[in-house]
Amino acid sequence: MMLGYKIHGEGSEKVVVMHEWLGDHNNYTNLLPYLDQEAFTYIFVDLRGYGFSRKLDGKFTVHEATSDIISLIEKLFNEKVHLVGHSMSAMVAQRICVDRPDLIHSLVAVTPVPGCGLKLDDSDLKELRKSVTDDDIARALIDNRTGNRLSANWIDYKLKKAKDASVQAARLGYIEMFTETDFADEMHHVDLPLLVLTGEHDLPHFRRETLEGFFKKHFPFSRMVLCKNAGHYPMLEAPIFFASVIEKFFRENS
């Protein structure tokens, strides 16, 4: 079965967009008015257990997700695409760039989990797993990832989007993926253009000072851009800036 997806635009440049752990393709709804539909065709994909793919069972591993996305690209286009990965799916995007660089023009990694995985201590990992079933912990998690600066109404809105987006089994499974997976040793100078977009108010795990060394080592053609009015969710917190930055990058690397 092919993953579910939503298409936006009719342009010749194809962009495959993946979501994060607490959201599906709907994370990008606020972005749509600011995207160039004549130049680009956007394919907003849902991983197994999420959105249009929520009924697809799986092992929720990086290799499974990578295989799913590669199959989708080949069936829809069989040509090079630009790739966007957000947080956990940025890890999937990096794996695709290692396995099938011939399919990729460029990569945008948004507040990404690097290919070495997200290294958490036992306490933080336990709290992350609890957040799947405990709404109060989930609210605190979202609040922390946005710098404890947004309203309670917005936190509730984001939590509802997260719960509506996916099944619990998928959220639990992908935790293991992005905390236990490490394929850094296989990332030998990936010669593809990479834009790493970080949020000023995000957690230290996802900030430039944490990520820059890793990506400069493995993607020699990488650059870092800071979104000053966002935490972990730039497409939700600063959609105009997000759209402008990624499309400028795609045009430079078509």
C-alpha cells in the first residue's frame, strides 16, 4: 500500500513534505496560502499511523518509513524531488539521502532529529512515552518546545491536532525510531544541498549550537537558518517566513 498524501500546486518542481511526531499533513495548512503553486507541486505525505495513512500498520522504523517514501516518489514521479523533513521525519529524510541520493534535488531539515538519533536520558525518555497517554505531560512537552511563551489556548489547539493526527501505537513506535536509531557511520559526505531550519525558542537538542557540527560533517553543502519567532514548529508559528525561506532554497537548487 502507498502512503496517503495531499497535493497542493501544479508546478514542475516537486516537493515531498513529511511531518513531525505530534502532527500530520495538517501541520502545514497555515502555510498553503504563501506557497507558489505555479512553480511547485507540494506532496504532503503522512507516515504510517498518521493522517491519511493512519490505518496502515507498521513497525515504525526508519528503514520502513524510508522505503515507503522512496516508493511514493518512484510511483508518483520517478524523478528528482525536493524533500522536507520535520523533526523525526528529518531523520527519515537523511536516510533517504543516504540510500537514494539520485532521487533528491535538495533537503530541508526543520528542527531536525539528526541521523545519530535524539539522545535522551532515562527520565526524559520515560516522560516522552508517558506523554502519549497523559495530556498534561503532552501539554508541557509542547509548551517547552515553543519556549513557554504561547497561550494555553494555542497549546490546547496543538495538542488536539496531535491527538487527531495519529494512533497511539505509531507515536510509541516512532519514539523508538528517533531515540534508538543511529546511522551516522553511514553518512559519508552526502553531497546534496541541505538547509537546516532551527527555531529560536526550541529545546537545546534542536538548536544550531547542538546540530551544526553534525550536519557540517555529514552534509558539506549545508547551511543553517534561524527562525527567530518560532520554537519547534516554524510552519505553525511563522508560516510566511517558513514558506519564503524554503522556496528561495528550492529555486537555488533546482
